Amino acid sequence: MFNLYSGILVIVLCLIGYLFAWKMSINERTRLSVFLLIICGLLLRVFVASDLYLHEWDERYHALVAKNLIEHPFVPTLYDNPVLSYDYTNWSGNHIWLHKQPLPLWCMALSMWIFGINEIALRLPSIVLSTIGIGLTFSIATYFFNNKVGFIAAFLFSIHGLIIELSGGRVPTDHIDVFFLFFVELAVYFGILCIKKKNLLYNVLSGISVGAAILCKWFPALIVLPIFFLLFIESKRFSAKEIIFHVILLLTVTCLIFLPWQIYIHRVFPLEAQWENKYNIRHFTETLQDMGGPFYYHFDKVRIIFGELIYIPLIWFIWKSGKNWRKFKRLAIITWFVIPYIFFSVAKTKMSAYILFTAPAIFIITAIFFHYLYVYRNRFRYKWIIYLVLILLVGLPARYSIERTKPFQIRERNPLWAIELRELNRIQEENVLVFNMDHAIEAMFYTDFTVYPTLPQLQTLKELSDKGYTIIINDKGSLNTEYSKEDWIKIIKLTSYNQETNF
């Protein structure tokens, strides 16, 4: 019931905050209106991120690797002490873990080093970065158009259900895609500042941001380059030689940021690094883990992620831009959206969040369409249709946000299985090994034990015991008596295995 009461309170506060922000925007009190958007967006993100358990895909794996990075920042591990044999190609059960680039994991590790090893500290970087993204979206949209468009785009970012849910770790790819979105947007923002101020420092900062984005989710971050190039041409403040120089500088800084880690892992962990490189390429040529779909998969999903009417502003914007293709600002926004959608449509492996980094461009397109309809509403014969479209352009994303954040759902935010895993810390033994545990990854996050979901042969356990390990077996109700009769084995029984989890 607590989730229901707190959810209602959050929605009421946000509704008041957003309405007041809209009023401030109309009265040209821009800073206050954007500040309110940021506060309301932060409140939604904190609410969703307050689940006191690790989510199944993929947060639990990211959480455990980040926890282990606290002790050895340059040796990413899943099973920190793998006493059983493992397959280094199995990212969900191996030792050296290079399945994701390191920057988000380092940031999560730093947060937990400062605030303690817990779920909120784990999610704090994503909460902060996705909240900052609201302000970045406003600034970028304002550069492309005006404050009104910037406000609407920032509002859509603030309430966006998938971004909020990813920030809370509830859905696959979670914090990795939040970080990637942030650094791509930050790179565009610094590129704009470089153009406005003609200061090389901002070019360097943009290059650092692109490099950081690559250290989050690899080469799709290079979408910044054509955007950067088009905006420089549009500004008419730089000669051809200056534009080439800026692009080269951007690429140089980008390489200086992301290459050292790639060189390091190929020298220190060559088997794992080579396997992960091949695995990344296979996303483009194969359907992995049954995550596939038709070519139009992402173009179909866009209506779910951004509202069913999204095709109207997208087609309108492309049509309007095509009438005057020399408006490179508009072409830059189209590039930000279209190229990633085509690229990931060609790729065989598909997931909804893969194209999340195009969200700011889609918010800006929606916002300029909204602004256009509102300004020229009196030119239309049937104004009620225009008002209906305006309401739906905002209302459908708001509905999607509620569906994602689930404020009116009665749900357990601190399930019994998570409580029992934390209570395992009461076991005061050295070199503890736990077997037959369904939530093995989560258990290693909450404790300093090595935990396996499987149960080895008795002889294997005896050999481990003789090496000085404390052997604990979780009895799920069907444990063979040959294990329970051995006095060197400690048997535990978690009551949560008889109850439904939140997965």
C-alpha cells in the first residue's frame, strides 16, 4: 500500500509542478519554468528508483560488477572468486566481465563507495544524469528554435516513461543506456557552445563527451559527428579549413578518451576482449537471445515509446525540412533521428532502448510541431481538431509515463527474498560458498559470499571444504539427504522461495 499512497502523492505534486511550470513559461519566466520541470522530473525518477531490490535484467549484473570494481577499478569481474569452472564466453556467469563498456560501471562503483553498497546509491548516477538531461534538452532545443519549443521538449524529456524506468533499473539495458543518452546529448550541447562562443575548449569538452559515450555503449556515439558538422556549416561562422580542424580535433580527443581502455583490455584480458568484440558484431548479423524483429521494428516501437501520434510530427518535420534542405539545423535534427533508426533497423538484434539516444531529437521535433499548431491554430477551419491533437501530443506521452512509473499499482518495494539475502550477512564465517540459490547474482551483491544457483556433486563440495571454504546449501524443499547428513555442510532454508517474487 505504501507504493500506492506515495505514488498518488508524487503524481499530485508533479501535476501541480508541471501546471505551474507551464504558467511560468507563458509568462516568460523561463528559468523558473525549467527549474520546475527539473524538480518534477527528479521526483518521478526518485520514486521509480526506490525499489529496494535489484531488477532481473540487466541491473543485477551491472550492480555486482560495479560493486566489485570498488576493490579493483581496472579488473571488472562478475564472479570475483570463481571457485567452480566457468565459460569465459558466458557473460551471465563468468569471471572477467567485459560485456559492457566501463564508464557507467565506474560511476556506479564510485557512488556506492561514497554512499554505501545499496540499491539507491547504485541508481543515483542515472537519476542525476537523466535529470540533468532535462536542462540539456531545453538548451539544445532553444538553440535550434526558441524558448517555447525548448520548454515543451524539456517537458517531454522530464516525463518520458522509458527514460524514467531505465533510470530506476527496472527494464533491460537500464543504466547503460541512460549514460549513453546523457553523453551523446552532452556532446551536442558542448558542440553548440563551441559554435556560439568560438572557443576550442568546448570542442575539447565535446570530444571528451563523445569518448565517454563510446565508453558507455560503443560506436553509435559517433552520430555526434554529422550533427557537429552540419551545425558548424549552418552557423556560417567558420571557414572550411576551420570546420575541418574542429572535426579533426573532436576525433582526436574522442580517440584519446576511449582508446586506452580498449588497448588495455586487449593486452590484459585478450580472450574476453576478443570474444566481446565478436559478440558485439554479431548483434548486427545475428538475432541474439531471441531479441529480434522485422526491419520496421524500431519504427513501430516509436509510437509506443513516444506516443501514437508521433508519426505526424516526424513526417511533417521531414516534409518541411525537405522543402528547404539548406536549413542545416533541421537536417542535423533529422540526422540525429533517422540514421540511428536505419542502422538499428538493419541490425538483426533489436531492443526498444537501443535507439533511446535519439530521444532529444524526437522531443524537439514534437515540440516544434506542437508550437507550430498552437501559434497557427486560428488558420485552421476546424480548430477543435487542432486542440485535440495538441492535447494528445502531450497526453499520450503522459499516459505512457504513468504506465511505466506505475504510481497507482500496489507492489512490494522491499520483497522478502531481498530482505533474506541481506540477512545472510549475519553468517560470521570466512570464505563462504553458497549453493542452490536462485538469486545468486543478487546474493553476491548483498553479501561478500560467492554464490551459485547450482548444486555440485558432494565430492566437489568436500574438496572445497578441505581447502578451507565454508559450505552453505540453500534447501528449496527437495534437497537430497546425502547433503543434509554431512556435518561440514550448513543448510539454510529461505522462506521467500515459496512466495512469488517481483520478477
